[in-house]
Amino acid sequence: MASVAVGCVNAALTLAQAWLVAHAIAGVFATRTLDGVGTAAAMLAAVFVGKAALGWAGDWLAQRASAAVKSQLRRDIVTARLARPLDAGAASGGLITLVTQGLDALDGYYAKYLPQLVLAVTVPLIIGVAILTADLTSAIIVALTLPLIPVFMALVGWTTEARTQKRWRVQTRLANHFADLVAGLPTLQVFGRARAQLEGLRRTQSAHRAETMATLRLSFLSALVLELLSTLSVALVAVTIGFRVVAGDLDLATALFVLVLAPEAYLPVRQVGAHYHDAADGTAAAASAFALIEGADQDGGSGHRPSPAPAPDRAGSASLVAVRDLGHTYPGADDPAVAGVTFDVTPGAFVVLTGPSGGGKTTVLNALLGFLEPTAGSVLVDGHRLDATTLPAWRRRVAYVGQNPGMVNGDVAGNVRLGFPAATDDQVRDALRDAGAPELAPDHSVGDDGEGLSSGERRRVATARALLRIRLGGADVLLLDEPTAGLDSGAEIALLDTLRSSGVTAVVVSHRRRVIERADAVVRIEPADPREDVR
């Protein structure tokens, strides 16, 4: 609104500019002298300075608004992603493209298109009233020709929107393709398939180039159409004014005043069409952002409502965690990933979830973490349903190690200290030793996404991080997904001894015999559909 106010004041200065120019030139022809030209030139200079200052202020205000909106959208996207970390609809490559290049394109929408859209209503009205007070005939011509530009602009806009949406999809596919290719490059290189991926990448790149050029071509052609319409409209005003001045029906000062103002009446509407192309990429990215943000508000992202929580019985009330008839069907799936799972976890118990691959063990663990809301049954913590109200307090009590633990750029000690930032060097070494990784030096370099560590070392670093969170960070529940995978028998035994001696409550997903033998309780989870047993 501030940008629009600045634009309206700028339009008023344009009226002053037109009046000064018209009367100065008409005065020279009327008097055959240059009297008053110096004063008019000084006043015109002041008008130009004012317009320059207003132009800077308008751009500054628009950029501030755009920066605020982009910052809010990025926070909302991160919040939505953290609320649904298992959402497969937002691959990392596309997500990075969205929050960087995609949302940066909103500058064209908020800094240019949106203010200009309002100015396309206010400025022609201001200019039109000024022309009407000076010359009725010219005002009628402007009023009849001005609506032609929005009509053609709408026709061009529909085509541009469809083309831009298609280009955004191709760009996102290219980003995902490239990110997946880089992530899998070591494996492709081992099997000699890295070079074979070049053809697929070239095809995706070629499709992106073709869509980008088609969008640019449409943008240039539409700009030509709008410029041609406005030029012909101004020419129509100029021709009629010329004949009327020659005939003596219109004085020179009024004619010049209208001629200077006529292009200014069409300019704001024409600029809307030009800035629409600047905004198209941003609005396409914003649509993807809103789809991601609004999806986090749905129940578990699936549209299903979980069944009412049963009243806990005596055994359930004595349990730290009680899982009752838990089931979950992922969006778009016909059959549930897991169904009918019931078990209790008492304080200090070591519970192992086992069963065939694909049976839903990780899904159950994700439900315990609150990463998904089950579509059937419930999870109770201390007798209360695990939901948005109880989840923050529950997560403060939990230390988690997944199958593919996250790592940050730095060193091993920095990644272990994510469990408790104030841990000393000795405490970090003790955690690494108890996690089965005494050979890992705390200052060992770790690159992006765990580069420099094997998959087994990543699990051990993450387990050490979880141990710090248990010992020093106030957590009292361990949730582990295949924590001993990649460990030799000695390291596996040492880790199990550490977990058992700590007295912490643990829920572990594992197929390993030694882990199952050490368990206080074993919960076998079978596939909801027996055909899914892929052992």
C-alpha cells in the first residue's frame, strides 16, 4: 500500500511535468521569446528530482515487502517439512530449488507486479480525470481504447500461466534428477554406470532449455502485442489532436498537455503485462510452497482420522508407552503398511521390534516419534494420546537413531555433540567407545551428508550422539532402528551391554539374533498383507 501511495504521488508529479512542458513550449510559440523558460526548467528539474526520489522509495518499499514475505514462506516451509519429515512429495533437490531460486522469483511479484496491478487502476484514473478536464474528445478515445490492453493481456496471461507451470515442473524434475544422480554417483561408478546416466541428464536438460526458451518467446511476443496496442491508441489521440489544432478547435497548450499525458494513461496497464512475466515464475513456486505448507495441516498428511483412543487398562496405565491396534495406510496406497500392532513398553524395558522386511517396523517407530499420525489405533504415553499437545514434551525425552542418520559438515565430535552441545572431549570419547567406535577420532573430518564416514560409522556416531542425549541431555527413552547393523560381534556386544547397563527405556528395530536374545520383550510385526513378506 505504501508503494501504491508513492506511485500515486508520482502520477501527480507527472501531471505537473506535463503542465510545465506544455505551457513553456506554448509560451515560446505565443510570445516568440524565451521569457519564463528558465523558471519552467528549474521547476521541471525539481519535478524530476522528486520523481527519482519517489522511484527509489517505491522500489525500496517493494523490496522490503518481498523480503518479508519470502522469509515468512521459507520459515513456514521448514516448519512444514519438520512436521512431516517422511513426506515423499518434497524431494530434497526440488525442495532446495523451491526455497532458493523458486522463492527468489517472488521479487518480481511483490516488488513489481502487485504494486503495478493497483497502480493500473489508480494512475489511469488520475491521468484520465486530468485529460477529461482538458479535452473531452481525447478522454473519450482513451476510455474506449484503454480496455483493449487488459483484454489482450488476459488472453496472453492464460497462455503464459500454463507455460510457466509446465516449465516449473520440468525445472523441478531436473533438480531432483541431478540431486539423485550426485547422491548415487559412487554406486554408479562402482558398477560402471556413471557415464550411461549422461544421456538421461541431457534429455532432462534439453527439455528444460526448450521450455525456458518457449516461455521467453511468449514473453517477448506478448510484450510486442501490448506495445503495439498502446502505440496505436496514443497515435489515435495524437492524430485527432493534430487535426483539431490545425483547424483551430484546440489551443496548443492544451494539445501538448494531452499529448504528454496520453502515453502515461496506458503505461501502468502496459507495465502490468510486462511484470506479469516477471511474477509468473514466483507464483508457480508459491503454489508449490503453499501445497507443501497446507499439507502439513492435514491429519498425518493422509486425510484419515485416527480411531478414538481407548481408555488405558491397568497394564496400560503402568506402561510408559502403550500401542493399541496401531495401523497406518500411506497416502495413495490401497493396503495398510501395518495393522493391528499392540504392545506395551514399561520404564527401563528393552523392547525389540522384529519381523520380516517390509512388515512395517519402521512405520511403527515413526508413529512413536510422531513423524506420522496413525490412521488406525493409537499411541499412548503415560496414559495420554500422543498428539500435537503431548508430542513436544515426549520428543524432549527421546533420543533417536535412524537407519540413515543425519550428519552435518564438521567433524565427528561436532556431530556427537548435537546430542549435548556442552559435552567435554572426554565425554565424547566415552560415548564413541560405548557406541562401538573407539577407533573414530573426534577430530575426524565429516563432509556434507556424512561424507567421509561409512554407513556403519554413521550409525555409531549417531548412537554416540544418542548416548550423550541420554546421559547428559535429560532424555530417558531410546528409539533405535537397526543400531548394530555394520558392527562386528565384539562391538555389537559392547553396545548392547552399554544399553542394558544404562537402565534406559529402549525400543529397538532389529533382525540381529544377539539383540533379540538381550530383549526383555520381543514384538513380532507381520506384514498387513502376507504377500509383502520380501525376506
